[in-house]
Amino acid sequence: MFSASPTVEPPLEEGAWLCVLDAMRGECYATDVYVAAGGVIVHETSVRLLRPADFDLMLAITRGGLVPAGMLAYRLGIRNILVAAVEYYDDEGKPGPRPTFLQFPADPLLRGQRVLIVDEVWDSGTTIHAVTERVRQAGGLPTTVVLHYKPTHSRVPGEPDHFAETTDRWVVYPFKAGN
């Protein structure tokens, strides 16, 4: 249906708008997500909705959430950044039976903390939902943010607390180019 390994041709430059690829038609359409310096993405509306005082720390989901988390951390002035290494999709884009936690912060680091969980996309929602539940089990107070929310693909209850845009198409992220 969709290409599992999209590339960006030519590389996106500062000032460009992120392209969402409709692989069935072979077309791209511009989005509200802006490519900032260094090819990273910023969505001003989402950033304005998030306030640094609302969070004690950030939890970035690898690998896709690392770049958006770094950008948000700078924009929000958050320095306490933790990482959740979670594997659900393989390199060909095929999901596994359930998310596998390769690395996750110890419970005491999350207990009583307001945690901003960042990923690039809520596709099935399975990965970010599993991370959110682990944060809750550790006694943390999770808030989720993604760049793209795919409500028609979601297989879990709820939706992200914050997202830049909804789509049902394949999203080409400049920081994933060449893979």
C-alpha cells in the first residue's frame, strides 16, 4: 500500500513545508509543518499550546521521536530529557506482535513527574500508548505530543493530547531520508 522506506528528493531546505506522500497517487501535498534550520520540523501552533511550566521532563520515543523531541526541548526550555527505546515496527514498516521495550527510564525517575512524551507519528498508536501506560504505572503524569495523528489507522483508545496535523497518508520526514 505505502512505501515503507520513503526518501526525500531533493533534500528539504530551510523554509520548505513538509511533504505528505500519497503513495497510491505518487503525489505530495504541503502540510502545516515547517522545515526549520537543519532540516528539522517545527509546528508553531503545537509549540504555542505547550507551556514549559506544565512539564517536569520530556520522554522521547526512539527513533522517530528524537528529532521532534530535541526541537521541542529547545523551544520549551526543557533540559531533563529521557529516552524510551521501543521497537514495534521493523525496518520494512511491518509491526510486531507488541511493542518491545529495549530501554526505559527507571520508575523513580518518572514517579510524581509531569512527563511530556514525544514521538513523530501516532499511526496505530500502539507504541506511544504502551509508553504512556508504562509512565502511568511508574506513577508519572503523561501528556502526549506527535507531529502527525492518523485517526483512521489508530488501534488504541484515545488520541494524542497534542498533534500538529491529522492525515491518513504516508508522511515523509526529512530526518528519515536515506533509510
